[in-house]
Amino acid sequence: MGYDAHVAKLPKILKSAEKSYQQSQQSYQQYKMMIQQHFPDLWHENLCFNGGGSPTFMQHCRQSVCNDLAFGSMLLKPSDFDLENLSALKCALWIATPVLKALQYSKLPGLEVLNHLPHSYKALFIYGGYWQADYIYPEKSKLNRWYGRSSNQEMLLVPKHCELAADDYVFLRPTQSEAVIPQFAQLYAYANGSFVAWDNFRE
């Protein structure tokens, strides 16, 4: 088994992804030869040589010394996997969370003096928060750094023209998949304008 995620993560100034990949393949091949030469009783033509990982899956598809490939996150493509090798794939994982309350501007306890200043953003309180994810809808939304992060009710700043109100939804794109999905009771599949399936994680 050989996991080669470092191939896509190394800074290009140190080594190109292609060169790093070829070196990892050479190393893997050397271990295969070691088994064949030094442990001949263990060798047979149907041995499973697993390798890969989402960041290098496409490279393995083009040329690989492995006969079994591992991948996972690329199927959902969270933002940490926005890599050149995976540019043909689209994100398929989102967080949708309801708006609990909408304010014309952010009101911070103890800083009421700020209420008298011009405000270029409205404020939304959402259900939950502090996920490994980036806010993507409404566009140009951002966290209120003065209010701080919250896993209970996070405050989000949105442009003044945004018309979202209570019970509307805010959308986020996760940066990871394995760490984020277990935080939710259900995962819904949405296609062609409707929900087509869902999984319960806490039954």
C-alpha cells in the first residue's frame, strides 16, 4: 500500500508534481522488486499493489505501477482538493443552513456606539457554524470578526441589497469531506430540482 498525497502538496518551487510523482512511482517499483527478489515465496502475479489517493488519481490513471487505486474525497471535491489534476471534477458537497434572524446591520453588545456609524452590510444569524467550510452564498458574505466564531449561532455579514430573511438558507462549501459529513444527521442528494435520496447517519 502506498499513499502519495505529498506529490500534489509539495510547493512547485521545490519540485514539480510530475517529477515528484515519477519519483514516488520509482520508489514503489523498487519495493515490488524487493519482494520478488528477496521474498520469492511471497510473490505471485496476482498480488495487490494499492496506491494513489485523490490528489494523484488522474496521474495513476495515465501511468502507474499499481494495480489497485484508492480515492475518496475527489468524489465530493471539497475545496482543499481544488487541484490542477482534478480540474475536470466539480464540487458535490455543500452545507445548507437556515437563517434564524436578519438585522439591518450588526449590533454588538457593549459596542452600541458602532450603531451610529454607516453600515455597508446587513447581519444574519445562522443555525450552527464554525465548520471547516467557506461561505459561498449569498455572494460576498463574510464572518463578523468582531462578533467571533460560534458553533451555535454564527453571525454573517452580507451585502445590504441581500434580501435573505428568517428561514431562507445560507450555503457553504466544505474544505474537507470526512471531517465535515459526520457532523450532520442527514446527507441529502439533490438533482434536477428535487431531493432524490438521503442517508441517515444517526439511526
